[in-house]
Amino acid sequence: MSTTPHIIGLALFAAVVCAASTAEGAQPVRAAHGMVASAHRLASQAGLDVLQKGGNAVDAAVAVAAMLNVVDFPMTGIGGDMFALVYMQNEGKVVALNGSGRSPYAATLEKYRELGYRSVPGRGLLAVNVPGALDGWAELLERYGTMPLGDLLEPAIVVAEEGFVLTQRMAGVLADERRAIEKHPSTAAVFLPHGNAPGAGYVFKQPDLARTLGIIAEKGPDSFYRGEIARKISGFCAAHGGLITMKDLADHTSTWTEPIVVSYRGHDVYEMPPNSQGIALLEALNVVEGWEIAPFGPQTAETIVRQVEAKRVAFADRNKYVTDPEFAPVPVDMMLSKEYAARRRAVIDTDSIPRAVRSGTPARGDTTTFMVVDKDRNCVSFINSLFSNMGCGVVVEGTGILLQSRAAGFRSDPDHFNKLEPHKRTMHTLNPLMVLKDGNPYIVMGVIGGDQQTQASQQIIANVVDFGMNMQEALDAPRWSSAGGITLCVEEEIGPDVRDALAAKGYRVVVGRAYFGGAQAIMLDPASGDLLGATDTRIGGAAIGY
């Protein structure tokens, strides 16, 4: 193993997207062979280096995921969960991997009430499900990879050991989360060196994480789920009031599953099935497809009201029905049918919107995302998450592992589909995305931002399909965020005339004051055969190709 991260990425045609989000005519990065788009240049470079050494898109994706664990640490890591959509040319189809973890066996509503909680808290060890990310990485490699896991972890290990320069975004998260970090000595020891939140430009090192990744590189994922790392995780949880045990870790498995898909104006849009919220995006697209929005133009009141109301009916259904399908039947076929979309569209009044939207009655029958496409046009859409900024806020002492807070997604209502139960996956906001056109990969994309993921994806798809934008323009265009009820947050670039027209329809329009999502995307240009990469300028990042 000889990768040197400091010189990774000296590739032909390498480029970084850095245009302002308001710039008109921003162009995507173009490359002929392979491309990676991620939230950090070091991660994109690590993946590109793998591609140039002959690895495929899956190999590169694991290298990117590992590097993001180090350099995008508040959002992602082996303490979190993952999902991926994969298209391998020799198979000619999209497949889906669910790497989300399950609740501990001891996690019951009664247990939480005994501990004084009416619902699962958002922070602390009681917010933790079993981390599924690492097993997902290993599953991807076992099925499709060509390189050893240890080789793919090496760049991340070196950067964790030797350090990297903190960006303004990372430093800002540490400053914002300082009080939460200080509550846990094991977390403060990692993220508040010398007792302070380091600023931008600080060379940030994570030696404990480097050692943990080194153990995994040498001994494999079993060390995390059944070996010495598992003993550290379960022992730390037992000592500090958590519920994760050795059995919880040992019994974890990832799941290969069939993706779900709808056609949107001749484009096949693929998503993760439940327990992912991806079904909400597909339902919303089905609803919008019944209107012609192209004549209205992008970011107009007439377009936005249709998109928002489609989102609201889809989210009403998501919130009622989406859960772990092993515990309750999710009416997937009906929710994805064009007939059901027509029924949902019929309840929408685009001139006078209702204060609340009810779920339909179908018959029963902070995060990081990145994209990789290789020279053979194998494609991976990958999303990895700790759920909240800094996850549950707790690092397992001596490991550098920051644990996720995904158990907070469970409901405390004992009659709800998504109620907390032992060894169960919660409804998950993570949803990688892939669009095929004429049977071939066309857009490989993902968005971070919790509930905003599907909302931003809906807008980006319309920007390309309905309004003819290039990939970078589609990501940079102004967005809305439906925050629940009649509150509608919009970016400032959506001007006062449009905001007034939306208010006249009944929305409480707020400028800003929301997270509008951060996207990464690669388009496979049918005309030229080139790869067109884009990264959302709201969060920075790098689309790099060769």
C-alpha cells in the first residue's frame, strides 16, 4: 500500500467547481474517462486516484467514503449508516444496498419511559442505532469490488494520522456544536484540541480514528462487529448508559434489495425502497407529472406551488406509512402508481392551499453524499450519514468513532407504523438517486439535508428535464423548502414578486432560515459520451475527473 494522499489527484483534466451559487451559465466539469463528485477535495482525489490505478467505481466509492469519515467528520463515518445505488454495465440494471443499522434489542418504548423519556432523544447514547456503514462498504466490495479494503482505507488512515487543514465549514460546525461537544469528555478530547474549537486553517489530526481504521484495514470489518472494536463500543455504551451490546453488533447485516422506480417525462428515476424516504420523491414526481410546468418556467409561483403541494401530499404519506417493511407492510406499489398520483393531485388546489395535508389511503398489498462513474460507465450513487451534525455527540473513547443519532427517527406513538421496536430500522431520510434515459445511466445524484433531500432532488430533476438546465445550473438554481404546514422557506434569489404571489395563495413565506440541501451529481452526456460533474456551491466540494 503506497498511496500518498498529499499528491493524490494529479489527474489529467482535474478541476474543482467553485462558481457562486447565483452565477448564470455555470458549467459542469467535463471529463472523458472517470469522475468523482463529493463534499471535499481530498475525498474526490482519493476516489479519482483509485480510478486511475485501475479500480472500478465501487472501489473508488469506498475510498471516498473512508476519506470523508476523516475530512467531513461531523456528517459521516463508520459510526453512521449508508445506502447506495449501483449500476454495473455487465449487469445492465440498478441495484440497491441498504446499509442502515437497526435499533438495539433492548430498545423498547417501555425501556425509554423507564429511563424518563417520552420519546427517543436526539443526542446521547440512547439516540444510537447499530452503525451500518462499514458493513455496507464491505458488502459493496465483496459483490463488485476489485481492490482490498485495506488498500482503500490507507489514504484516510494517513490523513487522519498526519492531519488536514480545516475548512471554514468544518470549523464553523465545531464552533456551533462546542457546548454539546463539551458535555462528553471522550468527544471533547477529539474535537476540542487544547480545550478550544479549532478555527479554519488548523491542521486537524485524529490519531484514534487512524488506529481504528488501521485495525479494520488489517483485520477486516469483523473487528468492528465482533472483535476488539465491537468490545470497545459495547463496553463504552454499557458504562455510559447506552443500549448497544455485542449481540446487537454481531447480528447486524446489510440488505441487497430491489430499487423502486417511476417514469418522469420519459426518464426512469430510481430510488431506495422503504425504510428510505426515497418513495416520497417518486410519489411527488408522479403528482407533478400530471401538470405541464415547463411553460411556467423555473422558480415561478405557478411552478413552485405545484412542486410544493406534490411534496406535501407525498410527505403526508411518507410520515404515515414509511418504516422498516419487515415490521409493517408499506403500500409501495400503490404509492408509486400513476392512478394513485392522480387521486392525490385531485385534492390539490393550486390557487388556495390548505393549512394541513392529510395522508392518502392507499390499499395495502447531516449527511454526506457522493457520486462515482468509472471509465466503463459503472456508476455509484452513495450516501453516508450520522443523521445530525456530530451525530449523537458522543465519541467512543479511544476509537475516534463518532456515533450516529438515527434512533431519533422512531416514533413514540405505539400505534404508529414507525414506532420504536427492538432490532428495527427506522424511517430513513437517506436516499441516493439515479436517473436512466433510454435504458442507460443519465444522472447519478444525491442530496444531503434530512427532509430537504427529496425536496431538492425534485427541483433539480425538474431543472434538467423540464427547464433544460445543465447539471451545474440545475444544482445552483434557487430553491424552496417546505418546512411543514403552510410555512415555505425560499432562497433570496426567488424574488419579491414570486414571494408575494406565493403568499397570496396562502403560504407563510420566509426568506432563508432553512437548510436548502447540498447536492453532488454526475451526468453521462448522451451526445458526447463525456461525464459532466457538478457540486452544490452551497456546501462546496469538488467534482474531479480525468
